[in-house]
Amino acid sequence: MSTLHPFTDRTAKRLWIIFIAILAATLAGGLFVHLHGLGGIEESFGFPAWYGFLACVVLVGVSRLIGFILKRPDNYYDG
């Protein structure tokens, strides 16, 4: 049985390149498609990209805050 891990540095680099290419293609597509939003900000260039990034940052921050509030001391289960 092999102990070789399937996720190597080469695989990680390929995934980063693929994700960046998809992001670039999505942003480039936004130049050719007119977005119809309810307000003015939804029609701005790259709105889905920066809104998604901002939502991700907020979710990580909220989860870290919840983790800080709910965490137990290191010696909680020691008796």
C-alpha cells in the first residue's frame, strides 16, 4: 500500500491557476453582459466577485468570533 498523498504542491498550483482563470473569465464576461439590478451598486463592474469575497470575509470573521466566545479552556476535560 502506498503512503503517497494525492494532493501535492503541483496539484495545488494547478488548482490555483484554474480558479484564477475562472475568475478572470467571469470578470471578462461581465464586460459583455448588462446586469439588471435593483439598485445602482448591483450593476457595478465585478459586483459578484467583490461581494462574494466580502461575504466570505464576514463569514470567517463571524465564525472566529463565535469560536472565541464558545471555546473551552484547554484544561476543561482534565477533571
